[in-house]
Amino acid sequence: MRSAAPEIRGSASKFVMRAAIGLVFAALLVAGCSAAAPHRRAHAVALPPPAALALGWRTDFSRHSVPFDEIGSGGPGKDGIPALDHPRFAPADRIDFLRPREPVIELTVHGETRAYPLQILIWHEIANDVIGGVPVAVTFCPLCDTAIAFDRRVNDRTLSFGTTGDLRNSDLVMYDRQTESWWQQFGGEAIVGRYTGTRLRQLPARIVAWSAFERAHPRALVLTRDTGFLRAYGQNPYAGYDDVSSPPFFPAAHSNDRRLPPKERVVFIERGNDAAAIAFSALARRHRIAVTVGGHRLVVRFAPGVASALDQAAVASGRDIGSAQVTENGKPVPFDEPFWFAVAAFRPHVHVIR
């Protein structure tokens, strides 16, 4: 995490960026805040995790689907970045702290629509909520730019999620409070603990501009700053992080994959064992791209007017990067808008459209 200058140019600036991110991690600690392929088998030979990794956990570490050396500390410890367990909302027409181009996560479940501003989730990363009668986890990992909503139900059990403080491929590793299994945010699969190999159901969330959300849903509920925590909401602690050619701050697999720049945003769509990544630069040129993934015929559309949450020091001042929507037979379907390096790390055989 960081608060470096918004323009990153040359090796000296990149050094400053890395140092600044480290300082922000330290600040979060002082403040008290802070996938593997589907159905991967747990390791046949269960090696014990490093003592530092397991300290303070009641996780079943005998079950894991990834090597422990792929998981490392991101700075803050367990719950150091606090999830929102009791999110508070207000109707859209009463919200006065969002600017028109600010990015919000729009989620509709069973006819009920809510907005989750990135200026808030950038500080909390997880909001445990219930929408349309469905328990959901709305998540955002700033390091990968992954905004993903999940159904929190596994079989007949409802889970609630927190942050482990650890990362894998520079992506958020969550945990459920019921079994303390660890879950990769990218893909929503449990990688350590009782639920290893289980995958959460992803919901059709998307990022839109606040002005577009407010026009379409003036009475819908919006997550407010009334969180119970003191944070610099509206400020971006990762200023300049999304410079397209800069590498991720933390290690990621396949970092030498040059099919796209490391932080080119992509529309990532996965169906079964098939996946596609559509470069935002290509989508912005063409505005509409039809693609078939896992036998599903999908239409991907681009809309301008959405600010990057990870560009300038103020979220509202971020450059216009636009946003995407993916539909099948006219209905919204799950997808994500991560940085390319995250897709290369977790799904190296993805089909790229550029």
C-alpha cells in the first residue's frame, strides 16, 4: 500500500513507489486496519506450514491445495484490514459524499440492488452483507484490482469472511470465521483448511460510475461511511499503483508473461475450464465484443466515464478508465476486471483478446 506520487516514471520513481507502499502498510498496522484451478486436490503429503504462517490460527493446515511457500504476509496481520460485518446503508438520493465518476460496485440479487463505493472498500476489502435474502461477501483487492461478489453459503452453512493479512500472487487471501479455512479471492476457492477445494458461487457484480448508478437506482441502498472505523475515505492509499507498465508490488507467478502490460485491465470471464481475458484497450476501441467461453455465447460492452480508484491520491480524481458489462442472452453474468498480471498468475492458459 502506498501514497506515492501519481505519475510513476523510471526506476527511481518505482523505487519510491515500493517504499511508499511499505510505509502505508506500516500505517495500517498502527491504525489497526489494515486460484488455484477449480477442484484442485489437497496435497497427498501434508507438509506443516511455516510457524509464522500458522501462528494464531485454528485452521486445519493438514489440508491445502497450494504450496505454503506461495503464501506470504502482505503486512497487516489477521483482520488487520477489518472487514465490514455490519455495513450501514442509505438511499442513493441521500448520498452526498460521492462524485459523478467515482467507481462503485453494483450488485443486484433477486431484484434488490445495492452499491458499494470503492472509496470505502479500498480500506476494508470485504463487506459481509445480505441482499435479496442472500448472504453475500462483496470483496475488493486493490493490489489486483479485483472486485468480486460471492454467495456466502456453502452447502447448508452461511460463512462470514475476514482478511488473513496474507497474499498469494499479490491477491487477497480471505478466511471464513466458522472453520478458519483460507480462500483465494481470485476465483473464490478455498486453498487451506477444511473447505479446501470448495469454490464459492460468484455473483454478477460490476463496477459502474456513481452518476450512472444514481440515475438508474435513485432509491437503491448505498454503503455509507458510517462504518465504525476512522479511515481516510475518499483517499487512495495506493496512488499511482495502476501505472499500466509497472509490476505488482508483491511477487506473482508468470510475471514474465508479456502478452499484455502487467497492469492492463482486462475483462476476465471463466466458465468451467475455459477462460478469456479481453484487454480494456481493445474493448475501448471496439465498444462491443462477442466471445464464446465454455460454450457460452457472451457479449461484452464498454462504457466510458468511470474513474480509476487506484490512480490519483483522491479516488474521485482518477483518470477515466471506463467499465464493462457482460451479458448472456441479455442477462448480466459474473465476470471481473482485474489487472493482467493476476490473470497470468492464476490462469496462465487463458485466451487473450487484444
